[in-house]
Amino acid sequence: MTSIGLFTYSTKPRGSVVHACCLAEALTARGHDVTLYALSKAGDRLFRELSCPVRYLDAAPAPSEPDALIAQRIQEVAEGVARLRPQHDIYHAEDCLVASGLLSRRAERARSPLVRTLHHFEHFESAFLQACQRRSILEADAALCVSRVSQRDVQRELSRQCPIIGNGVDFERFAGNAELRAWARGRFEVCEGELVVLSVGGVEPRKNSLRALEAMLPILSQHRTAHWLVAGGSSIWEHDSYRRDFRERVASLAPSVRSRVVELGAVTEQELLGLYQISQILLCPSLQEGFGLCVLEALAAGAAVVVSDREPFTEYLDEQSATFANPESVASISVAVDRLWNDSERRAELIRNGAARARAFSWDNVAREHERLYRRLLERAVPPSANIYEDTAHA
């Protein structure tokens, strides 16, 4: 049994936070002693209950200026670690913010290795943030990527070799549930037989929300009972200007269309599960993703997916399990959604094949790959630059 501390920057269901929670539970199920640590603003608690212990690092209100905000959050992680003085064989950071806090408290970690998972390599405008990301990758004892596109970015930008350990999905948790489906229809005021297109991750540039909006407008105009629901929005970045443009565009629409574009913001775990249940299509035309965990979740729930025709989606999906669109073309996105809605046989085929594809990804397999890496780290006293990955397989 290995003692593992998993650290994440938030209590909200963003991709890296969900990854941390699911990995923590999968490792716990395999017999390890796992504790999840999360930065908590205003006393917030994690978005769902876990099967392992959770400890919180207090985070105070922070300034809006990005560099000052990140510097404060890093300091809060460091202070929380100093206060709690956790003792683990492995420390695992899911983002550069918590990794930097852990790197500054080497004494508390003693000789325990630090692992850093990189979900996607960011090209920040801020030199401070670039340095934070760089340090968190280069000074960790092991850095992992969730996809080839992230792996290549790190190799190109930092010349560090990183293994790939992808994502998983709890298939049974997202699979069909008539009771939950009925509850969600009432909660979100959607009738049976109406078209529901869901996007997960909130409104932000990386999610390509403005193009997705323009692409959905012809569909919403043509199909009077169609709805586009956008869930999420707990990013550490507020993207105020982008969100303002999105909301102003929605406000300019005719009332009959405007009422069916619903920006839900952060949702509860039950609400998210319900949204997957009532959605026929997941629209994810992202310009940048590390993996796209919501795609596996939607496939498990029985939705067809429209995704960008680029990595990482092309790494684990094909034309038998997904519909691809050019994320830089409004017309391409719109045609992909419209054709999928109008071709029920094609949609049923994608749902069937997509569910089979999702079943191939399990958190237990992801946990096994992490076990191998942890074991190798604990067996070898190696500097961060050493190559310990020659036998590490892709999940």
C-alpha cells in the first residue's frame, strides 16, 4: 500500500479537478491510502462526496490581477501544506498552481517524489505564469500528459519527455437512468422528444463558445423545440470580455431563440448527470483541450458527440464513434450538428459505437498505470531530468 497525496486547485468540477477525484477513488479502490487536497474558497466543499479522505487548503479572496492572484494561491497551498504537514510516499499535483506550492515546501515533502499531471500546455501572455508552468513541469520528479498533443507541446517547448496516461470514465455512473432523466427534464424545462444539445466547460475562448453560438443559431431557428444548454464555468480565469461578448450576442437574438440558449454556469453533480441523460448531442468544438473528459462522459450517457477534427479527439475517437467538425468554421460546426439531428440512423450508430468506445476507458486502468509510475519513482532515487519512462504504457 502506498500513501498518496493528490492536490488540486479547486473544489469545482473542472477537468483537472474531476481527474483528481476519479483517480483518487480508483487508487483507493486498489488498496492505496489516498488523501485529496483541494484549495477551498469561502469554505466551499468538493462538488461531490468521495470514497477517500478530503482535506482543504484555505484560500482567501484574491485580487483580479492574474499574476497577483496566482502568487497568492501558490502561497496558500504552501501555507496549507506547512500547517497540515501531510506525510505521503507520493505527492501528485494536477496543475501548475498546486505544484508550485508543493515545490516551495520541499522540507515538508522530505524525499517523497512529486508527480505533475499536465492536462494541456498553456501559452500564457504573462511571463510570471509561463515561469510557473515551466517550473512545475521541469522540477517535478515526473511529469505526465493526458494526450499526445500535450506531450508534443512539452517536448517542443521544454525538451522534457513525458509519458501519456489518459483519462477514464465511470461508465455505470453516467449510463441511462430513467428516474434521473425524468427529474432533469423537469429541472431544465425540457420535454421528451425535444432536441437538447449540451456543451460542458462554460463560456471561454478555449471552448470556442462564440463560434458554437453562431453555429447553433440556424438549428435553433429551424427546430423550434431545440435547446442549447451550456454547463460549467468555474475556471480560475474569468474571461470577462469574452463572456460579455457572448451574452451581448445572445441578448440580441429574437426572444423565441434567445430563450433556448441557456448558460447554466456551475452545476451540481446531480444536475450534470441529469443533463447528460436528456441530451441527444454533446457539442465540443474546442480550440484547445488536453483530453476532453466530457466527451467520454457523454458517450457513456448515450449521447452522440460533435468534436473538433483535431487532437486530442482524433487520438481516441474515429468516424464510427464521433462526428468531426472544423472548429474554426461556423458552417462546419452547424452542418455537423444539423446532419446528426436529422439522420436518426447515423445518430443511433454513433451512440452505439460511442458507448462501446467509452467502455474501453476505465479509471481502474488509469490507476494501474499510475501505480507503475509511482512504483518506479519509489524504487529509484533519480533527478527530475532522468528518463524513468521507458516501460510506461499509454492508458
